[in-house]
Amino acid sequence: MLADLQAGHLRELAAERAGEEPQRVPSESFDALIGYGASFFDGDRKPATLAAAKRPPNLVPLRRDGPAFPSLPWHPEANRDGAHGGEADLLLQLTGKSEHAVARAAVEVAKLIAEEGLPLTIAGTYAGFQRDDGRSWLGFHDGVTNIEPSQRLAAVECPGDPAWNRGGTYLAFLRVEVDLSVWRELDRAEQEAVVGRDKLSGCPLGSIERTTDGLRPQPIAPRPPGPSSDWRERDAYFNPPETTDPLVEASHIHRANQARAAGGTPAGERIFRQGYEYLEDIGPDGPSLGLNFVSFQRDLQRLQQILGLEGWLGDVNFGGPGGATTDGPKSPRLLSLRAGGFYAVPPRGAPFPGAGLFGVE
């Protein structure tokens, strides 16, 4: 159905009467991806024979009786009434160049489930978008140190354990709420120290001077590459170099990018991430907003390590010195988890990706 929609065919506009011509709508530029969660393999709401494969060992539900990750707590509204937002048997990710393309595809899925009487219930939907300035709600450049194109496949492609996911990948979805009021309590220099970049140019910091007037971050270069530069030049500019400054080393971009080896090597604990901002509401207390963090990796252990180990992001909520350290800006507690889940994403196959996982003919 989604493939037909991409070509401009809507089910309800098919010819039903003699002499009619089917009507087409403009073809839409969107992509669809299907993933399988831990409950698809281990859930108690289905026949035991439905999943004809074992669950991969790192494809696990997120912890609910405490923080999902050591320094990333659940939002107070996240687990109300026992609802496990973001986790389900199946995930359908729809991405497109317009809100309309994604929204219509989502509605067509809901209509198909109802019209065909499919044994499926939509557990929830999470919308998001990417800002046209390439920045996050924090005001800083976002996603500029992603894996370079030549290394992405090696970093995300499952090598074959389990065999049914050879050539596929693993997806992590985290809907992270950002407390802007906490962030705005920091001045620009403190924000730059926590992030590890100059706020205006996006340039990584080489050092941070401590003065009687506060912090004085020092970018490594005077200006960013021009608009005609290619990705290699931009990548070299935005990627943080090694540093001996403990404050810079404690910043977000250094904590999140501890492994500098190529993505396909055992030492290259790399992930390929996509970020989609969201805005839920603006009320008397200010906006409710955050980031839909979506990452792809050959093994979910990679993300679990980044978010779980000290020295990475396991001892701070976002960035800055951890523990009882008093040198530099206090690590802000501005992130909380609204929803999240892990999914296996099998490679393309007929009649759909992962069809062989169903223990039915």
C-alpha cells in the first residue's frame, strides 16, 4: 500500500464502476521503514509460534523501574498508567520532505488497518521535523559530526548475528524532552563549555580559559568553511580534535564521540544518528519541546555504551564535568525521556522486510 502511495495511487480512488478511470494524486517523496521490537519476540499477547526467530540479545525493553540510562531519567509523565511509550511489537518510521507526505501515509496506514480488520492496534505516534538552520532547540549546530558517508554502511549494517538480520540494522528511538528554562540559566560561555563548540560558528573548542570574569572558550579556527566547500572540509572543521583541556574533554561533543576509529572496526563504537525536533505545546509555563533522537548501529550495545558508561554520557545528563567536580560549569539537568525503544530493522525482502520472522505460511 505504501509503495502504491509513493507512486500516487490511493486505494479509495481506485476505479470501482464500469467506465471509470482510477484517479491519481501527486506522487509523494517519503520513505517507510519497519522495525521489530523486543515484545515481538517475547510478548505475551500473541501465539507462541508467531515469531519464528529468537530475539537478539541486545534487543531489550528499556528499564522502567528507574532511569532508562544512568543519567537520563524518565519524564514524570512518561510511564503514567503503565504505558510504555515508544515500545511496541512493530515500528513504522515515515520520513518525508513535507509534513503532508508523512501525515497522509500515516492516515492511510490507519485506514488500511480498519478496513481490512487487521489484528493491529496503533500504540502511539511521534511527530518531528528538522530545522532549516541545522540547529537544535539549544541554539547550537546539531548533527554536524555524524559519520562520514564512506563509513556509514560499515557502522550500521548488521554483519550476520543473527543470520536473519544480515544486511539489516538496529534502530534506537529516544524522545527526549529539553528543559529550556534550565538551559537559559547558563550564559553563552557556560553553554559553549557544556556543548564544546562556539555557539555562532559551530567551531569546536580547543581550550577554555578560566578568568576572574568567568569562562573564556577558545575555538580552534577563526571561521567555518564556505558554502562551496564539500563535506570533507566541513567534516574536518566540525569534528572535535583531541584535547588536553579537561573542561573541553568533559563537553557533550567529546563525551558522545569518544571512539574515533572507523565505524566498521571493533574499536569504532560509532552510530549514525538522525535528529528530529518536536514541539508539543506552548503553555503558561513555556514551550514543551525536545528532540526525537533516532540512531542506527550494527549492534545496540554501541548506543548502550555511549549512554551508560562514565566518561561517555553515563555520569552526566548532557555534558560538562561529572560527579562532584567543581571545576567549570555545573552539568545541567535539562534532559528527560518521554518515550523510547529499540528495534531490529531487517533488510529488504519479499513481500516485506522481516516476513521470514513470522512463523506462519
